[in-house]
Amino acid sequence: MPVPVPRQRAIPAVESGQAHAVLSPGGPSGDTTGGPAGTASAPRATTTPADSTTNLTLLVIEDDPGGSLGVPDMLDATGRPIRIRTARNLTEAERLLTDDVHCILLDLALPSPGRSADTADELTTLQHVLELAPRHAVLALTASGDTETGAEAVRVGAQDYLFRDELDSRLLSRAIRYAVERKRSDKAERRLTESRLRAQENARLERGLLPTPLLEGSSLRFAARYRPGRSRALLGGDFYDTVRTADGTVHAMIGDVCGHGPDEAALGVELRIAWRALTFAGLCGDELLSTLQQVLEHERENDEIFATLCTVDIAPDGRRAGLCLAGHPSPLIARPGRPARLLPYENNGPALGLLPNARWPRMQVELGAAWSLMLYTDGLIEGHTGVGNERLGQDGMVDMVRRQLAQGLEGEALLRAAVNEVRDLNGGELADDVAVLLLDRTP
């Protein structure tokens, strides 16, 4: 955004970065407090725009054969001299534009081959400089009183503008500090915006991966817990879902795409959405899994990608269920007065994407009047137990859940305790993604 235009004072000539003369007084008041680099929009004098151990460096780009434009000796906010380099053209500027340059002072009247003396060409020169130095602060010099060109320069990307024949050292040093700080602020704001956009994208993907269950009208209670295996990641390759269809059947699924990256997470979302759509369309068991395998084969990056899956369809009365396993560990069931155990897994079919024309038998399971059914991914059972390279495994998980149930844990508290204990036994964060889903029925 353009800032107020200052009253500024002229400066003596400088050639090749060397100051030669004493500052000449400017306007009648000698005021140097206003302008694009001053007053309310300028940073405080105590702000240091660069590392406190280094001097600010200014690169001046201007064609000044007669010495009409010069840059005086200047001090930064800490009292150290501002170093000055001069370049006669963009080619020379590119050679002098090293990492220790903090700010560029560009004369918009800098001639270039084939250009006419109009505002559009002046801004073209500025655009070339901005492309040449995207990380550097840029100050634009315009003809005295040419606020329109100065405002356009700021719109194009310069941090500020100054009048070519109304400068002095105090104003220019303040303008440099202001421009450097504004550039740093712009960078920080851009990083914040990019971070916010990434967070929004992750949130959208997370909503797809970790959906809200559709169980309206069902007496079953639902709980879920998810922890990605990648460091600082929100999402992994595990996915799950639960819905109730119009006939009162509750369908639940949990799956795991091999791998832990964003591509695997995206594929998991696609499979979950496909499962929900196919379930509402009336598909179940082998027919549903065969269709999901086709989705996987069309969406995966290469033939090595596969996914394991467990699906359960619970009858409207809540006492019976159909179970299909595609290379996935069998669910755990806990009932009052009986120890928790795994459901049968003898008819476990292959993981999706491994064998063409594979089949997945649907097993009938008696649940009873009251029960808790826990579906999980292998991240819950593949962590170490702290004893050599021994892993928890399914038997260790069953023993752990039995103990936690005996302590009176249920629902969210049970899943939280299970995931936390598995992580503690592993001695830190788990390498694999972990997803756990719990459905409860009380008489």
C-alpha cells in the first residue's frame, strides 16, 4: 500500500559507491520526518532490520554519467555505516547482487535497450529487478512530484518510493531500514498465509480421512482414535468410517494403505469415500471389496501399492454381524462376563490390490445382547514392548485391553489409554500410523 509522500532534501553526487560532498540543505523547512519512509509507517529506530552483527548494504542501480545523483554516507539504526555499491545497468547489478545486500535503490529512469520514456517501461525495469532479486527490499526513485509512478511502483512490488532530486542521508537511511523491515514483514506474512493455506488443506483432507460417523437412529455408541506415524504429520495412510443405512444396518470399516506419506493418505481418503458411496448403494461383502479393489487399481501410483481392509455390517437388532477381512487383523470383541478375544480370522482374504479376481468371504458372527467391538490397524500391534526387538502383537494387545477393561475404562477413555500405553511400551512415538474404532452396544 502506498504511504504519504515526503518533503525531502537533495544529496550530493556519489560515484561507484563513494560519497564526495557535504549534504546540501533542502526545502525551506528542512523537514525530513515525513514521507514513505517516515512518520507512522516507518519502523522504530530501535528496530534492526538485519543481523545485529552485520552492516546494512545498499545496492544503487542508476545510470548517472554526469554525477547528478549521489548517495551520501549513512548510518543504520545502531550507528554503523551503511555500505553502498553502485551498478550502471541490470547486468552489472546482477553481478553485485550477493547475499549480503539488504536493499536495492533503483532509479526508474534507468535506460534499457529498445524502451521509451514512459511509466510502463519504467515499471518493466522494476519488474526485471524484482525478478532478479525476489528476496531483497527495493526502493524506487522517481522524478520529483511523480506520485503516480511511485504508487504504481509500490503496487508492482517495491517496498517504497522516493523522489530522485529530494533526498538526504537521514531520510534515505530511514527509508532503507523501513524497506528492509517491510520486506521481512511481507515475507513473514506470506509464510503465515502459506501455512494457513496448508492448514486449511490439511483440515479438509483430515475431514475426509477422519469423518463424522453417520449413525443417526442407532443405539450404538461410537469412538475413534487416530495417530499418524510421520513426524509432525496430521495424516497417514490409515482410514475408517461408520454409517447406518436405511434398513437399520450399521456398517463399519477400517483400512490401511501401505506407506505413510501424503499420497497414501489421499488414497485412503478416496477408498473411504468410495466405501461410503458403495455401502449406501447397497453393496456389501465380496461385491463391495471387489469394487474397492478396482478403485485402488485405478487410483494408485504403481502396482506395488496395496491396502488392507476390515468391514463389519451389524444387523439392525445389534446381535449379529457379517465380517470381511482383506489382509487385515481381526477385530476384538469384549462382552460382559467373558474375556475379550479376537473374532475369527480363518477366512481372511488377500489385501486389496495384490491378486486380480480375488474373493473375500463374509463370515457370520454372533455378538450377543451387550458388547464392545474394536477395529484397529496394525500400527497398534507392531510397536515394541521394550524387551529387545519383541513386538506387542495381537496377543499382547488383547491382554492389554482386558486389563484396561477390568479397570473400568470404556469408550474414548479406553482408546486413549490403549494408544498411549502402546506408545509408552515402544519407548516413544510409533513408526506406523495408528487408527482405532470402537462400537458399543448396551442392552
